[in-house]
Amino acid sequence: MNILILAYHRVLPKPSSAAVSADVFERQIAYLAKTGYRTIGTEELALFFSGKLMPHDKYAMLTFDDGWGDNLIWATPILRRYSTKAVLALNTGLLNAKGRSIRSDLTYEIIDSKKALEDAVYGRGARPFLNWNEILEMHNSGAWEIQAHGNSHFGCYSSFDKIKGFYPEKPHWTMEFALGEPPFPGAPKVSFKSILSNKRTVMSEDLKDSLRKASSNTERIKLCQEHQSPVKVLESDEEFEKRIEEDMTACRRTILETLGTETSSLFWPWGQYSDTSIRIAKKCGFKMLFTMEKDAVTEKTSPDMIPRIAAPATLAGFKKQLAIYSSNIFRKIRNLF
Ligand SMILES: [Zn+2]
């Protein structure tokens, strides 16, 4: 028995980055209903891990990361129309704490996902994110259950092996945090590691200085690659463990105090985790930990590393992913590549 867990972020009237259009989302949900899928929540998934979930051919779980206001406005009516359940993985640091009124499709300001995340994480406004009234409304709607996605959603530099471009051509919303200061022209964009899975770092001061003085990107690539220690680690093992424990506890406690529900599940920001972060998450009381490793949940899956499939933005792509991951043969072939 395979369970397919789909990872969404946003549902908006028109397709855009990190979003599925409401029209496509409705067709995806209709397709699940028509083809006999049952959508489950984390309680049923926990039953699966203890061997007690009632056998059924087709189980799917819909998950939404971060806490976007559009989840309430455009996804909720569709979920209710098809009696479908979904899990909202809430990053408690991204919430629109000051926004009080319940928004509608007429007043919701659609802001590009990257810009919105940048504004929210640096405290410059979180308008596209849900406020607690709205989360409460979703929690009470019967369509949603609320789980954890951490309290901070920053990333920092871990290595400079693969440079993807330079600021300002290649900005990224967590770049300011990773650098430890606002990005300057010539600051490299590389992959960021979540600070819930890795120690907090910044770029070393002398590398920053030489990147600022460099006259070309070729020179900057060379500077990054030849530097002995481009990344300065800011935390000891103990400090790292203490910080991530506080972060996960804050997320869990806030949800408990506001909604009165215990969270069983943690959805890692960017799907990133480490041995230490898994150990601390379990210490904080999380029973199921969700990654972004693309696979189906099977009898062999560990609840410490639950895979998810990023929801495609088209119906054809969606059908294809369901076909691949509902079959163990196709899954294994796919995972060879
Ligand atoms: Zn996220």
C-alpha cells in the first residue's frame, strides 16, 4: 500500500511562482475524487506507521507549507466542495500577526512569493500570510488540520562549490540573513541550508571585502573557490541544539496555545534536516517528520523521514506523478535516475 503525499504552497487565481492556479487545483482534487483516492490527515498516517490503517488502494495526503492567505481564500472552498482534507504546515514566524480582519479574494493583495517571503522574514510586513483568526477559521472548517513548519524560515551559506549567480541579478529572499548584512552587488547566490538543520553561519569578512573589490564575476568565482574558509560558523554544537530546540518548541507551543491542539508533525523548511535536527525534533515531541525527498510512503518508510512529492502546476503533471508513485515498479524505475 503506497500513500502519496503532495506538497503545495499556494493556490492563486493565476499560475505564478510557488503557486498552482485555482482552476488546476480544482481539477486535481476532482481527479483524486473521481479515481477513488481517499485523502488522509496525520492521524491516519500515524495509523499506517503502526500497521493499523484500513487497507485501501489509493491514499493521498495534501500538505500546504508556510501559511499563505490564499490557502484560505482559494483552496478551502475547493477542499470543502470535494470533502477533501488537507494539512497546513504553519511557520509561526511568517504569520500576519497584525492583520486582524478576515480577508476575501477582493481584498487579498497578491504579492510574488519571493518578495512576500523576503518582506515577512525581515519583518517588513506579512500581508500575504494568514493571521490567527484565519487559521482558526481553517482549523474549525473541518477541511484543515494545522501542523508545524518551524518558527524561523531562514537559510544560510554552507559551501561555495556551486555558485548560481551574483546579486543583484540573482537575489534570494534569505540572502541578507546568509550574508549577515544587506546584499551588496557581487554577493554570490549559492544553495542555502535551512538554519533548522544546519548551524548558523555567515560569509567570512575578508571574503566579503574581496568580493566587493572584485571587478568581474569570473574573479568572484575564483575568490570563492580559492578561499580557505569562506563560511564562518557562528554556533557550537550546544548552541545549535539549544537554538533549534527553542525554535521547534516555540512553533509547537504557539499552535497549542492558540488552537488548543498538539502538533504531531514537523515539516522541515525546504525539506532539509540533519541527524541532530531529527533527534531534537523527536525530543520536542514530534512523531512524524516530513522531507521533500521525492517518493511515495511505503511499508519501508521511516516516520523520521517521510517523503513528499512537490505538486505539479498542471493536471497532466499531477496525473503522471500519481501514476509513477502509486506503482512500486514505476517508482523503483524512477528512483534509479
Ligand atoms: Zn516553507
